[in-house]
Amino acid sequence: MTPSIDRRTFVRGGAAFAIAALTPVPASAKDQLVVATFPGTWNEVHREILAPYFQKKTNADVTQTIMLATDQVAKLAATRGQPPFDVAILDEGPTLDAVKQGVLEKYPAAKSAHFNELGPPFRNEWGPAISMQAIGLAYNPKKVKTAPRSWDDLWNPAYKGRVGLTALNSSLGMAFIVELARLKGGSESNLEPGFLALRTLLPNVGAISANLGAHSALIQQEQVDVAVHNFNFIETLKGKGVEVDWVKPETGAPAWRTNLHIVKGAQRPDLAFEYIEGHITPEVQAAMAKPPHFVIPTNRKVVLSGAIVDKVARTPDELTKLVFHDWTKINEVRAAAIERFNREIKL
Amino acid sequence: MPARSDGEWRLALPVAAFFALFFVAPLGVLFVVSLFAEPTMQTLALRQYTRFLGDRLHLGILVDTLVLGVKATLVCLLLGYPLAWVIARARPRVQSLLVFVVILPLLTSVVVRTFAWIVILGRQGILNKTLLAVGLIDEPVRLLFTEPGVVMVLAQVQLPLMILPLLTTFQRIDPHLADASAALGAGQWRTFARVIAPLSLPGVAAGCVLVYAACVTAFVTQTLIGGARLVWVPLFMYQQATGANDWPFAAAISIVFMFAVLFVVVLINAAGRGRRALVHG
């Protein structure tokens, strides 16, 4: 007799299989936290320093997924109540958006052992600022003999076709255009002078990356020789042997706070809290501030050293005096700015 | 008819339910979202559609995207057609090896393949270094962040989608037809133009539809190779949805885009069918 499966069995079996394949697997009994992280330096320090610290402390696993801030806010808003991750990492602007969308939980600062060790500007009620990102001039020392000193140097005719910028979907891109506007007589709500300046810069612009991930590749592949970029990203690249250096512009480095948040509806708010606590301990922040990452600490107990002291700020107090923009105002003009960028900055 | 076949349509039920739940329903949601006048989604209006269709910049982006797809598809066809023919005529063992080589890129992630192209096309990339070394150019050519660069990469990345349907079609063409054509006095070119080419049209149409749809929506390749100065619809939609938080506008753009691409796909299909009717008529 040949083995056979009758139709009924086949259909039932097939249906059962399909249902099984489509049913979401419930989270395993093992404690599991899902968190968002940024590309580049962030992803590295979170994987190499924070994750081991967290695992040792809580005996739970953590999965880190790389997502830009704006993508996280969009995902949280789209999945309200069923968030795909428990901890969000957001820059100032997106944090304000997320608060407005109501997708964050207030940070239980009263329970925190380290919250009050942070500098006062870093104690956000929606989640502590775990670092600051400062932007300035990145350049390739092999190709550019005299280091640029100010934003105005970007207009140097010697840099024709060699300057790299990035689109406005990241805080980096947005902060740069706001800073240009500010220096040319505009403000957070009046970007007009910034756009006018940007247009005169176009002959020098060799490439505008569409996102941060591609922005570092511009420098690494020597597609451009001078670029607007983050302090840590460049220091990390430099540590890997890439020909690159970073300069704080004479007019100051525009900076913004980066916060960690417990997401509303998080499956494991307890673990999310522990994870964020880990990030603001002096121990973890000191490890992240070391070469090659140079993540700027926000906990005042961490002694500043290395490139952070040489290039950004000598004391925790100086850190609070970098150029901070008003992101509430920036958020109001962001949609219009992206639209205008597309319209005017095309080839 | 035996009673048994009456119920056969029910076999399609699972896939129909799957489509209804995971494709038609979300599309419906997308359409509803596109009908809101403002990002906060309070009043219903057609404002998003007039905003997209009534603006030359937006229409320009739409047309650029459709044209980008045509260019990449044509390059794919030019490269893929002869290759598929060679593979179809190869000895069985060589053939399976060649098919494997063609499919190989599909086994790597599109992100990885695209990043490899950044290394190749960059100012200090493999291509420029080679051309400089050979002395064909005096200074690096700009390839990354240009439209020709994007077309080149799209054509390579999507090539398997062109070759596979063509290969199937070529293999189905009866080799005796070519012999018959030769016996009747037609030369090789004439045989190709009158017999092989028309018979391969369904494969050409199938390949073109697949490649076209993949190229116009290739967000990763378009943004990584094209950068932010070359804006095509997928990047534009992404900016509106995440950067500007304007979901209704992004939804309206995607609905318009879907119909525009559908229109081109129908044209390609009609071209494939129309010519075939001529041959058989």
C-alpha cells in the first residue's frame, strides 16, 4: 500500500500549518528587552558597553535595533499601545514630537539613583539626557592641508565639489541649517538667511547624503574632503584608522541633547528603567567617553578627558554652554524646511 | 461535472483571506489616511491630492521616478536579453552553472550589494582608480550621487528579475522553428527578427514589468547611490512620513504613485500582448 494522505487531512494539516506560521510567537519566558539605538558610534557603545552591563545587572537579554529618531517616533505613533520596542533613543527635536504624540512614559526619577548626578539641563522629566551630540567641521587631513576653522571656510573656492552635507531628516542636517540661519541674522523660526547661504554654497557641495548611515561613508570613501559631521562619529572613524579629523567652529559647536525614554505601553517597563539607569551611571558613561568613541557624558561625576577636553569642552560646566537651539521652534518649521530643501537644493 | 470540482475554488480561500487581511485592508487604511486635510487628521478633504498634483516640483519628482524606471529597465533588457539567450543555448551543465551565477546576487541583501557599489563608484573607488591607472581619464569621474550611477546600479541589482523570465521563454521556443526558418531561406538576423524576437515578447514583457516595478520603488538603492539631491518618489514619501510627520500627504503620494506605476505596467503588458497578436494573426 502506498502511503497516502487524504484530501481532508491535507487541507486540515495545511490550514493548521498556515495558522501556526502566522500566529505571533509570544515572548519567551526568558526576560527580554527590545531597545532602539542609533547607527554609528551609538550602536557600537550600546552593544559593547551598555548591553553587557545591563545583562550582568539584570540577567535579562537585550535586543538592540538601529533606527533614526524620526523613524522611531513614526513607528511608535503607528503602533500606539503595542510598541515594537521598549526604550526609545531620541534627539531633542524628536523627543518633543514624541511627547506631543503621547507615546512616552514619564521617567520615574524619584526611583533613580543617578538622575540627580546629571547636569541640570540634562534632567528631562520624560527621560534623562544620556549624552550630547556636537556638530562641527570634519575634514580629511591628507587632502586638506590647512584645517578649516569656521563655517565660512566651507565657502573656500579650494573646496569646489568637495563639501559633504546631509539631508534634513536627521538632527544633524536640521541643526546645520538652523545654525547657518542664526549666523546670517535669522533664527530657529526664520531659516530664510540659512537657505540663501546654502544656495551660494552649492558649487562647493560634492554630495548630500540622504541619511546618517550614508553620511559617514562619504568621508570614508573619500567622496568628499570636508563635511558637516558629529564629533563622536568622526572620532570613532578616526580611531578605526580613517583619515579624518574634527574641528569645533569658531562660532561654537551646535549641540543637542540625546535622551533615553521608556515607551508608553512598554512590555517590560521595569527592565527599560534598569537599562536607562545603566546608561546614566558614572561607570558606563566613563567607559563610553574613552577612546575611540568619546561619547560626551552628562553625569557630572565623570571626569572629562581626551579629545572631549581638547576639542569640545574642558569642564562639565562648559558643556552646558555649547550652542543650543530651540527645538520647539525648529519643530514648527521642520516640515516646511524639508519641503524647501527639496525644492531649492536639487542639482 | 463531478461534484468534487464544485468546491475547488475554496482552495483559494486561504490566500484570498491572507490578501484581504494583509494587503487590501492596509491599502484601504492608507487610502482613508490620504483623505485627511492635515497631519492631525481631523477634516476630510482632497487637499493632499491637489497639493501633490498641482505642484510642478512634485509632478517633476513623479515623472523623474517613472523615467528612472524606464532607463534602468532598458539597460537591464539590453544586458539581460543576450545573456538569457546564451544561457538558454548553453549545454545543460554550463547552463545550471550560469543560472546559479545569475541567481547568486539574489541571495545577498540589497543593502550589501548597494554598499558594494559605493565602494566601486566612489571618487576613490575601484572604477575611477582603474580608469585613472589606464589613463582613460585625468581626474575622477563623478558617478556616485548621479542619475547614471543610480541607473547602472539598479540595472545590476535587478538583472536576475529580467533574465529568469526571459530564460523560461527562450527555453520554450521550439528549436525546430529556427531550423524551419533557415530551411525556408531566411538568414540568421531575419530568423531572429521574424521568429525568435516576436516569440520572446511575453518574456520581455514579464521581465520588464518585474524590473520596472522593482526599480521605481527601490528605496535603498535610490537613496544610497542617489543621495539627497536626487529625490525620487520613495525618498520623498519617506521624508513626508517620518521627517515631516505628514502621514496624509505621504499616503496621498503613495496612492498616486501606485496608480502611475500601474499605468506604466499596463502599457508594458499591452505592448507585449499586442505584438504577439500580430505574429499569430
